[in-house]
Amino acid sequence: MIRRPGAFLAALFLIATAATFVSAEETNAARLRRGQILYIANCSLCHQLTGRGAAESYPPLAGSDYLKDHRTNSILAIVQGMSGRITVNGRSFDNQMPAAVLDDSSVADVLTFVYNSWGNPGGDFSTEEVRQVRSRSTFKTYEDLVKANEYPPIPRAPEGFQIRELARLKDFATRIASDGQGRRLYLLSPNGHVSRLDIASRALTNLFRADDYIDASRGSPSTLGMALDPQGRLWITCNQRNEAVRPFQTNEVTIFWTSGTSAQGDPIKPVPWFRTSYPWGIGPYNHGVSHLTFGRDGLLYVSSGSRTDGGEAGNDDRLGAMGETSITAALWRFNPKSTTPEIEVIARGIRNAWSFAWDGDGQLFTVSNGPDQHAGEEMDWVRPGKNLHHGFPFQFEDWPIGRKAYPHTPEAPPNLQFAHPVVNLGPDGWFSGKAGHTFHPHSSPAGMVWLDGSWPESVRNSFLIGRFGNLIKAVEDRDVGFDVLSARMEKTITGDFAAHTHRFLAPLGRPIDIHMAGGRIYILEYTRPTTFKDQRGWLPGRVLELTPSRAAAKAP
């Protein structure tokens, strides 16, 4: 599932919390700082900034007996990845860890930081020690690992389309935006940088950096949503973990907007438009505020993800143990013309809608990421004003009332009227031969667009939904996602919706956003590996462009 959106992407770039260095006299402060920065970027995604790990999925590094007893294996875990069952501090873990694309000296630095933090045994790692261990690993040298992470071949074009690689990115990107005319695209990085991609020349240039508009004193930024309005202004959602406030650390949420455009027609530097905050999430599950876009009514819609996995209280006294708040696990709406904007919550119980879109009849649908407890990823039909609850954290999929995902699952308040997710009738996106609500567990639905009747027959009048792919071991121990699905909606006899779902494009390097502009479809790959099980590392992805063939575009 996509954790950051929430804990997933932002954890890559957060400022580290203070560490207790057990053997500081044995190490150099500059080296510890280098290792700390590397840890934030490469390890905190799963093991958290505090080294506590996550539930049953990711083992703790803080006070770890495994690190103490398995020095060589700890090196191997970084340079070649790890799979299979291990025991850490008396608890069993059975997941997969990809290799980190770090050279020998960087691996030595990050391990030195970890071994000298959080009550671990201390000690120093040398570049030569890492080199020797790596020489006995799957990837004999750092260069072998880099080569294994080259860009994969472009997938075969879907029926009625041509495909090309538009750009290879130098930085990770979470969103694409444009004016829809097909001249230029804007790319948002998870740490706040915005770049411009000229479609004709394929030139990629920096537009502005995070420190041009984000106040770093509020915490390191996690920017997960971006849209361009009809006036050419960019709107950006930003989450920042503020550790200085009491009694609880908070997620400082800002919606930025660019108040105008430059002489070249580009958005100018963003400024804050709306701010709010709530207690930072439990462990890795602060999904944060992500997707935002404008509805046909001209109003601004924003997704606010959950701050828990499934309503748990947590065990960190610095983090609020109140479960979800009144503005998390929800969909917001604003009047974008307001000078004093206020949140209108139009849907509750939506765990983490990375994207949402409207169909041809103006019906609003979201796609969300489910919990660790192997429940399906949901597609929800949102009906503002109907006072329907979409389940989280009380109910998942179409499970009957009372079936709990966890022992700690809270009881639902009385008189809640639940809306079940969209049924997936297949043949793809769910388990073969079954109908489910809605996509494979952990497949992480991501970007989402509606294609009207002008597109090729294979996808017209349907949604395209990218699936980022699993980040933990999936059901039946196989990879899920790494693709784009088409979902053609059908009203059922009960008045709900079902989807006929087909795989549109695969394999892909964790597609995180989909965008339409100038009669073309743009798919943003976050990284390069097209599976989880091969345990390759993470390097920035690319933008693919799909163009309808002339014959397909003219077909009735």
C-alpha cells in the first residue's frame, strides 16, 4: 500500500528525530550525520525515523538483538536485500527488503549511524568491510547493483495506442499537472521541488525548489498533490512533521497556490492559501493530505488520508492516541475563491485516497489503499450530502458488521450507514474467478483518470487506474500491481456500482500518477523495478506517453 502518501513517500525526506549515540567517541560527527541523512532517505520508509519499525511488517532497528548478533547479515541485507523469516527481539518477521542502491562507503556510513543509535551496540563499519561482504553477495559490486536497476524496456503498447518514453527523471516525482493542452507538464517531487517538462523538446527544467516557498521550520516537507487551475495557477498540498509542539507532534498541513503566472506562462512562486494541523499519525501511518483537483462545480476537492493503519492507539507518548480525527480519513471540499477557506468534509471512512475522479455522468469515485491486514484496496462511490460512511476503520471490503480486522478495531458508532466499495467483476485486478471489493490487497491504486467516448474502444467510457504495487509481502506470496487497469463501470440492481476491470498496461515501475493532456495519456513511473520480489533498489523513474492511433481515434 502507499504509505505516504502518508508514511510512505514523506518518510523518505523527513528530518530525522534526535538519536542517542551510544558510542559517539568512536565515531566522527560528520560521518554520523552522513549516515543519518542516508538512513532517512533509504531506510525510514519501513523502519521509521525512530528505528521502531512497523507493526508486524518491518522489524525494529532500535535496541535490535539481530544487529548485535548478525553483523555480516546486516550488511548483506542492505547490499543484496533480504527475504525469509527472521526473529528480532523475540518477534518473528517474514517480509522482503530490496537492496539499497548505495555505494560501499555510503553503506558503511548508514550502518555506523544505525549501530550507534537507539541503544544499539555501537561500533564502526569500514568501506573495505562492506566491499568484502558485497563481493560474496548477489550483486558482486556496486556497479552490478546499479546495472540491475537500469530502466526496463518500454511495455508493449495497448490496443489502439502507440507508446514512447518521454523523459527519464533525475528526481523522484509524485504528481503530474498541466493545463490539458499538451504543451508542457509540471512534475512535483515528494520534497517540494517543481519542474517543467516541455513535451515537444522533451527538455526538463527546474521551476522552483522547496526552499523557495516552504517554511522548513515547520518540518521537512512531504508534497503529495498538485493541480493546475483554469487560470494557470498551481495548487500543491504539503505535510510537515512538527516535532517541537506539545503535547503531541503534529502534521502541519498547507495548501499552497501560485497567485499568478510569469511572462513565459509558468506559475510563479507558491504562497500559503490554507493551513491546518492535527496530531501526527501512529507509527508509519500518517498518510497525510495528498490529491487535490477541481470538480465540475468549480470547487476544490482534497484527500486527507488516515493517521492510523486500522484505528490503533499506538504506544508512543509523543503521538496522539486518539485514532482518527474529524479531518483525517476523509475527503474535503473548499471554495477556491474564498479568502478565509474552511474545510467541508464531504466523505468519511476513506482510508487513504491517493486519487479520485468523476465519470462521464459526474459521479465521484475514489481509489484507496487498504490496511496491513490483507483487506482489499477499495474503490468508493462518493455521494456528498448522503451522510454515508465508507467504513474505515470499522469495516473493510464488504465484510459483515462485527468482523474485525484487528483485535483493536474500534466498535462502529450506532446508526452509521455504511456504503460498500465498488465490486470488481474482473477478469483482472482481483483474484481469478472471484468478485471482490475492489482490488488485490496491497496493490496500492494510485493515479486515476476518466476516458470519455472519444478514446479507443478498448478503454472508452472507463477509468484508468494505476497500481503502484505492493510494498509488503502480498496475499498468495506474489506481486500485485505494477500496472494500469481499465475499469468500465456498471450500475447494479441494488443501485450500487460494479466494475469490469482489464489490465491496460504492464509491467510498469510503480506507476504513481496518470494525467491526460492534448489527447494523450501520461503515466508517471515513480521508480524502475517492475516487481517487488526481485528486491532491486529504488532510483528515479520516467514519464511514458500514450497516443491513440489515428484509426482507433476515428473509430465510432
